[in-house]
Amino acid sequence: MAAADTHEIIVTNVERDYQMGEVKVHALRGVTLEMKKGEFVAILGQSGSGKTTLLNMIAALDIPTSGSVTIGGIKVSELSRDQRTRFRRQHVGIVFQAFNLFPTLNVRENVEIGIAFDLEADDLHDRASEYLQHVGILDKIDNYPSQLSGGEQQRVALARGLAKESPLLVLDEPTGNLDAETSEEIWALILKMNRETNATIVAVTHQTSVSKIAHRSVFLRSGRIWGISEGSAED
Ligand SMILES: Nc1ncnc2c1ncn2[C@@H]1O[C@H](COP(=O)(O)OP(=O)(O)O)[C@@H](O)[C@H]1O
Ligand SMILES: [Mg+2]
């Protein structure tokens, strides 16, 4: 695992409304949060509490209705769509809640597509293999997504997000489809990634056990932070 430049994240008074016909949904109601360079932050909360909406802000996938988001000194909430696309490409590894695998690409290609373009083909293959090995699915490298179980697809999505070795890694319930044992292995891998590359990591999860390994856990309720706990992460 290569060391990445790392980013601090400053989220200030972020609100995000969704207009649903006549109805306005207040998904985030004023969230302020700072994450240090190399910090591993878990985001917890019930379904509908705004976790994915907040993660989308931190990944520069979406911008707030009001408030601001700054990542590594760049005010991403003021970038254009195109600029945000470029920002994500360079800075952010993303593992989506829905795996978002390309059906016509095999496992290897689905991982390689997330990795930087400046690698030679051999290095690209090596990197993809390395991370497929890490998540325990190297044996399916030539398969297509339709030939994989939900848990296997999730591992491929994880390999893709991690293999980018980006300064910022955001994960949305990355172990939601995995059994308890595999899930524990994956969190251990994410923690290892955090330590070895010093990437800033923000991970949404339902599993309260993740609070033990993260540096901090942020609890959301109805679009607001209602609690933050320091992790017992042993360094
Ligand atoms: N694209 C959208 N359009 C309308 N409402 C949305 C949209 N995305 C999320 N919401 C609503 O915003 C709230 C927060 O959603 P979300 O951030 O997905 O929560 P979580 O990830 O914690 O389950 C929910 O009430 C959800 O229904
Ligand atoms: Mg969600």
C-alpha cells in the first residue's frame, strides 16, 4: 500500500433539502464537523438519518443547499460539476452502498477502472490483483458481476475503492452484504489502509462495533449530529 497525501475535511453548517413535488425533505439540518488528516471517522445513525447525504457531500458527489464543505483546502461546495468530477477522480476513493459495478466489465476491469490512469498496464493488473486478494475474491477475477453473489459484488466494489489508494476514502455501508466474520476482516483491512497510507477515511455503517476501531464516531439523527464519541483505537 502506497502512502497518499492526505486531506482534512471541514463541513460547516451544511443543510441539504430535497424537493419531492410539493414536499421538502430536510435530509441535513445544519451539520458542522471537522475531520483531521488521516482520521478514520465512522458515521452511524438510523436509516433515513442523513448518512448517505452527508457522505455524498464529503465525496464531492453533491453540494449543500446551504453551508460549505472544504477538503484539503479546496472548497468543493463551490466547484462546478465538472470541477467536482475532476476533484473526485484525483482525490476520492468511493465505495457505494449500491455497488455500481459495470455489468459488461469483468472483475479485474471493474477494479482497474477506479485506479489512476498513469499506471502501466502491468502495474494496473498487479494493483487490481493485490486488492482483490486483500478482499478475498482473487479467484473470481475473470468473472462478470452477474456471476457473483451480492457479497462477492460488494468485495469487488471495495477492492475498486481501496485500490485507488486515494487521500480520501469514503465508504457507504461497505459490509452490509457480508457475514459477520468477513465483515470483521474487511474493517480490519480498512483500518490497515488508514494506518499504512494515512488516508482520511469516512465510513457509514450500521455496525456499532466499528466505533471501537474508528478514531471517532459521529451519530446522526434526523439530519443532525446528536453525539460524537472518541474511539478506543489503539495505535
Ligand atoms: N434524492 C433524494 N430525493 C428525495 N429525498 C431523498 C433523496 N435522498 C435522500 N432523501 C431523503 O433524505 C433523508 C436522508 O436520506 P439518506 O441520507 O439516504 O439517509 P441514510 O443514508 O441515513 O439512510 C431520508 O428521509 C430520505 O428519504
Ligand atoms: Mg444510506
